Amino acid sequence: MSAGATLLKLQQIDLELARNKSELANMPELKELASKRKTYVKLKSEMTKLYAQRKDLDIELDDLNTTEIQTNNAIEAAKKRHVDGSDYREVQDLENELATLAKRLDKIEHTRKDVVVAHKEALDREARAQAIIAKFEEGVKADTKAARAKAADLQAQIDAAAKERTALAATLPADVLTDYERLLKQFRGLAVETIQGNIPTVCHTALQASSMSDLNHDGRSITHCPYCHRLLVLPSKEA
């Protein structure tokens, strides 16, 4: 392969490398995953709140059950207590105590109904949230797998192109390669052009007849565009 053809191929590889590196660095899948991870953190936070609410209701139910057992024990103990039937005040105190304990049982039962309903609703919310999180996790895992596969494919292309670039660059004369590398940075990837008729393929500035005459009599296959100063490969000389 001639030096001019090598330069054109090298530029093609560098453009491909730039595209692939940019695509790898700016993969929309990675941004989407980052966004989904934030959403996932929020979902888990909400799940923690739902869990805490349900646990509070568990504790409230346990407390009601404990209070109910204690109240029933107090009623049994009061019924077994010896009371002098002839002592009106003693009998009245026992009746008042039993009435108070009975009211406490009624209040416990009434409260328990509301708490049981709230507990069931809390369990339902928790179950729905768990299902949503599980489905979300599956989606994130699938998206992560796809993103990794795409990134791996791009990286493989980058590695292969970099290897080919190194091999090609090694075949160029040192001064030509140095010139190319300098112009590559200056023109952001478009350091080399060819010419069609009298028009360079990148800067598109028509060359004057005198310039064309100089190029045709120069004898070199690689020169510089007199206008943009990119490396100019002359196809006729390449032939």
C-alpha cells in the first residue's frame, strides 16, 4: 500500500475510532441505567417506609392482644375475689371495676377492627410495592446486560481498530506520520484529503490553474493543500 493510500486508510480508522470512543463514552443506555438506579433507590426507600408502617401496626396489634389478655385476667381475678355481699360499697366497687374492664374490652375490640383493616391495607401496599420492585429489578438487570454487551462490542471494535492503526502507522515515514498527527489534532480528524478535478474533497476550495500546474509538476504523491494546508493525496500520482 502506498503512503498516500495508507494515510487515507489511517484517517478512516481514526474517524472510526473517534466515533466509537464517543459512542462508548456517551452511550444513552448508561445514562438511562443511572436514572433507573436513582428510581430504584427511591422505590427501596418507599418500601422501607411501607415496611415501617406495617411493623408499627404489627406492634399495635400485639399491644392490643396483650392488653386484652391482661384485661381478661383482671376480670377473672375480680370475679374470684371474695366480696362480702352484705357490704354495699364493696359490691359496688366490684361492679364498677368489672364495668370499667368490660368497657376496656369493648374499646380494644373496636380499635382492633380499625387496626386490622389498616394492617391488611398496609400488607397489600407492601405486596404491590414488592412486585413493582421485583419487576423493576428484572428490567434493570436486562438493560444492564444489554448495555454491557453493547459496550463490550464497541470496545472490541476500538481495540481492533487501534491495533490496525498501530500497524499502519508503523509503515509511514516518520516525518509524514508526525505531520499527520499534528494535522489530525488541528482539524479534528480530517487531516487528509484527495482532489477531484481541481477541488480538494474536504476544504472544497477550487485550486487555480497555477496551483494545479505546480502540483502536477511537483512529482510528489503527498503534498499540502495550498489553502487549508491539509495533507493532499494526489490520486494520479498514486496510480
